[in-house]
Amino acid sequence: MDEIIVKLLNMSIAAGWMILAVLLLRIILKKAQKRIVCILWGIVGVRLACPFSFGAVFSLIPSAETIQMSGSGQWRGSVIDSGISAVNNSLNQMIYRATADSVIHGVNPMDIWIRAAGIIWLIGCLFLLIYALISYIRMYAKVSEAICLKDNIWICDHVQAPFILGIIRPSIYLSSSMEEEQIKYVVSHEQAHIHRRDYWWKPLGFLLLAVYWFHPLIWIAYILFCRDVEMACDEMVIQNFDMEGKKAYSSALLSCSTQRRLTIVCPISFGKNSVKERIEAVMNYKKPSVWINRAASFACIMIAFCFLTNPLRVGVMNIVGSDGTDESPSVFIAGKLKNDGESGHVNAEGISEEEYRKIMELEDKSTKEKMDKEIIKNYPSREDIPYAVVYDEYRAGKWWGGILRKTEDFQLTGSNIYQAAFEGMLYERE
């Protein structure tokens, strides 16, 4: 359960960056066809649904694994790796101070928090799914006495506004009190939903919402997705209408909206939301130019390339001090760690056990100032972890150096990264 929760949190955070990009593009591409905007929401859905991705240099997601947990269930090194140094330093220090004493006594609060979050997540997920199921059953019960008008179009006394019901064989349900001149517009709109397979996409969107209910941006994404789906169908119906046709269509929209008591009766039926915005869009609709649609299509491609991929983090590691603070981000190249951050130039080069013993024998430590040091480094495999590291650091106007020996190593859950802890004494360099 712990691994699932951490994975869901990381996937939701990564998708959050993508949602923010789509929200921005949605404003920029306001004049583009809504069907293209719906494609953007579809790409967000792919990011949320797919647990795997591949690394790319052009990825715009800061970090694919913002929250990290070791295989032993104890949190080590950078618990938060957001890809933003200032955020990492602030949050990691807070977590270290909050958990350090408990971990020393054999109790890790992070394990307790994650398990509690897992229970809360499961309750919320089940609540939404049960709500959807009950709503679906109630809708079916409501239309049990419906009369077939023609083909897949039904009328019912208990229906207040038109909607589509059914996953395999979708049917259109209309209110028996609907005026005859409005029926053709309403049916055209609902048939556009069927043509676009929206009776599949909206339930899938709600399923993702039920899984990621804890993320506010995903609620915003789902609401806007439903709104854009409706407006895409409006555009599909009115694209060849004159002004009189648009007015009649808008009148049908307004009439249907006034009959509703709830905004959403069933998560997998089609309600009429944001009527004012839709009527304004219908009355002001002009067919987008070719270059606007091309720009919107290009934006979809760029969003997919930049946000369906993960950042390349090979060799990226963090040095964690004994006080729980992170030094600035470092890059591991050919066995060396170099850093030009505020703490000065840092070098940590791996050495063998034999080299370690020789250096320790030659090192004169008798008259030098010293301080304890502990670091944690990431490696691509356990075989790459050295026995010890030669460590140099510039701190407080002085150069410090020494040999830090490995004390333990472990694999991060759900990844191929291994972490090793090194401890030792640093001495003032002359």
C-alpha cells in the first residue's frame, strides 16, 4: 500500500505540471476548435493513467519522483526531490527535524503518515465510485418506463433534461415535456456526443478523478474537460448555422438548463453546465482560421513531447548533512561529485577498501580542527557503490577534507536507484 500511495502522489504531482500547462494553453488557444482542447485533456489523462514513461532532455516536468522512499521503509536523503533546489532544502529540513528523534528510537513517522494517507485515499476513492454506481442505477431506474420515439431516442416523464445513458449501446433520453421545435437541436447535440464517443471518455475521466481525488488541479481539469466536451459538441452542431439557427439552438440550451435541479445528476450522464458561457460561445462562433488550428495541433504535439516524458535524472544526487540539510544540487560524473553551490566546491570520489586503508595510515590528524560529516549518494547499481569516498568541502571560509566510509546502502522502492550513506571525520586543510 505504501508503494502505491507514493507512486500515485508522484504521478499526480507530475500530471499537475501538465495540467497547469494545459490551463495556460486553454486561454491562449481560446479561438481554436474545442475538439483540439479536448485532445489536450486526453493527453493529461494518458499521463495520469500510465504508470511508466521514458526520460527525455526536452521534458518540462521538474521531477518524476518528487517523493522518495527507501526499500527498508525508512526515509533517507532527499525525501522531497521536486527538481527545485529551494523547495527541496526547505521541505527536507522540515521533515528531518520532525522525524529525526523518532527514527533514532526505531519509529518512523513517515511510515505512519503514508499508511494513514493510504486509508484516507481508499475511503475517498470508494466513496466516489460508489456514488457513481448509485447514480447510474438511479438513472436507469428513472428511465425504466421510457417510450421509444425512434431508433435510440427515448422520451420519459421522469427526465428533466436530455442526457445519454449507456456504455455499450448509448441511448438518448428526452423529457416528454420538451417542445417539438427544440427536439431536433437537442438530438443533434446528443448525437454529436455519440459520434465523438464521449459516453466512453467522460466515465474514464471520472474514474481518474476517483483515483486522484486528493489533487485539486485534477478536479479543475475534470470540470473544464466536461465543459469543453459540451462546447465541442456545440461547435460540431452549429458550424453551418446562420444567426437565426444559433438563436434557436441557444434557446434550446436555455430551456434545458432551467429544467435542471442539479448540476450533475450522474457522473456518467451528460448534464448541461456553464450554459451562459456556452450560449455566448454559440452566438459569437466563427470558424477558426487554418493557422489557428495548426498552431493548436502543434501545441498538442509539444505538450505530449514535453509532459508525457520524464526528466533525465541519471547521476543526479544530493549530499545530506548530519543536520538533515541538503547542499545545493550536484551532478555525478564518472565517479565524482562536483558542486559549485553556496557551500563552495565539493568533490567526492569513490575509492576501494585498499586505497582507504592506505590514505588513513598516511593522514595526519593530530593537530587539525575536525567535524563530523555524513552524506548520502545515489548510484545506478549496488556494484557501483565504493567502499569509501574522498570528500572535500569549502565551508565557512575554510577547506575541509577527509575519508568517509560507507555505513549502509539500500535500493529506493519502485526505482533502479541505490542510495549509500557515508560517514567520517573532516579535517581542516592547510
